[in-house]
Amino acid sequence: MISIVVPLYNEVDSLATLHAELVRTFTSNHLEPAEIVFVDDGSRDGSWGVIKTLADLDPRVRGIRFRRNFGKAAALTAGFRAARGTIIFTLDGDLQDDPAEIPRFLARLDDGFDVVSGWKQKRHDPWHKVGPSRVFNAMVSRLTGCKLHDHNCGFKAYRREVLDEVTLYGELHRFVPVLAHERGFKVAEIVVNHRARQFGHSKYGVARFIKGLLDLVTVHFLSRYGQRPLHVLGALGLTMLAIGSVGLTYLAVIWILGFWWVDFRPIGDRPLMFYSGTLCAVGSQFLCLGILAELVTAYNIRESDTFSIAETRDSSRLDSEVEQPST
């Protein structure tokens, strides 16, 4: 089964058209069985009423309504949990993503990939969204090693096993391909048709770019040091301790030699004393924090979190043939 997860917020005017386009794609390309999971992220414009009507008319439609607006990551998580398909698509409910591209995603998955992300090469968005987005995408690709032109594109296709291993929270929905790539899944990208918005207005502004940068720091830390926090915190702590210790050692030598100097300046009045002591104190705190983080990680991590299994095979059939008595 193919599942289409559509997170939405105040998209009452576009839902019926989106549903019709998805059904047309299913029918013309023989993509049955399929389901459409609409996740209403606390809409206040009557979107839920349209979803209920569509669900009554089409058994392939399922709806989830949040009590309030929890964000796109929460909506996607709820949709992933409810989806029953082995291949799961995500696309936005504003009609800017073209459902006719779905067969091309499936063809790319058939090439052996686990995640296929859309690339809005020709975007119909304002310049103040396109410019920062390109800078952000370049930074993500360089820092994470997951080379995609458009990490922000909501039009993606996943195999079920990817979403079973990747956990979403906060605003990390745009980094699912990065997290999947870190666990060894194969990630690809295709150019998709991006359409101009017909109804409503964009839900994202400058704050999205700032949040994206902070989330990038989170993902970079989780992917590199999520299971070994002492490597980064301990390294910072030891570096600070080393620099501070060198400064204090120098001051100690000066203090000892000061007994023979006539114009000796007390070391307590020197800025180096303050900076060296501060570095030693902060370095010790970083080191202790890293050890505590390692303890928390060790007690909470599961074995399945440390690796990703691509395939298994047992020898039960072979054993049964060997144990079969001869006549």
C-alpha cells in the first residue's frame, strides 16, 4: 500500500482539489491500494469539515485533527503512525506540490533508494524566501554530507523502515533525509514541478530561517555525537583546562622568581590570572557535563539505536533439511 500523508493548517480552499488530483494520479497510474491521511494541525478555517466530507465519500481518506497547532513535525509524526503503507509520501496541502510527480518518485525508489526528496529547481516563491533557503540548503549539505539541493521541500517519499528508525520532534521534519543518511539509508533527489500558491498565504517567515539554523546545530550534534557526547564536551573541557593550566603554570613560575625581583608585580593583579582560572573552571564543568551526558546516554540507549539492519536471513529451512532422518 502507498500512503500519502498531508499535514495542513488552514487550507480549506485547496483540500478538495488536492484530493481530486491524488485520486486521478492513483487511477491513471494504477497505484492501488492507496490511502490519503490528512492531518489537520489545529486549523480554524473549516478544513476539518472538508476532511470529514472527503472521508465519508472516499474510503481511502483518513483524517486526524489536533486540538491546537502543534507544528509540522508533530503532524507528520501522527501521520506516519497512522499510515499503513510500505511506501509513504509527504506533501503539503497548499497545492504547490504536484501529485502527478508521484510515479517518478516510485521509479526512483525502485532504483534501490530508501528516501527520495523533491527539488523545487524552479520555485514560485518570493525572493526573500528563495535566497535564504539556498544558503541554508548549501550549509546543510556541507555540514551533514547529505547532498541535496532542497532540504526544505515537503514533497518526499520514504520506505516504511526509514520512518520506523528516525524519530521526529521540534522542527526536525526537514532533516529526515539527513538523519536517514546518517543511519546508512540511501537518499536520492529528483526535480519536481513546483506550482504557485493559489489560496491562502505562506505560513513561514524569517523565523523559519533562524529556527532552521538552530535545528541544523541540533542535527549536526545528534548525528556526530548523539551517542558519544563526551567526545565533544570532553574535548572542549580538556582544551580549556590545558590552556588555563599553562597560564597558571606560567604565573606560578613568575611568582617563585618574584622573590628575587626588586620590582615584582603581584600575579593577582594580572589579567592572565583571571582568564586562566576561568578557563580551568569552565573546562572542568564541560568535562563533568560530558561525563554526566555519557551516563545518561548509557542508561537510556537501546541496542537498536546504535545500528541499522538492512536485511536478515536465517538458516531454519536448511536446519530442518539437515535434521530430516534418512530412509
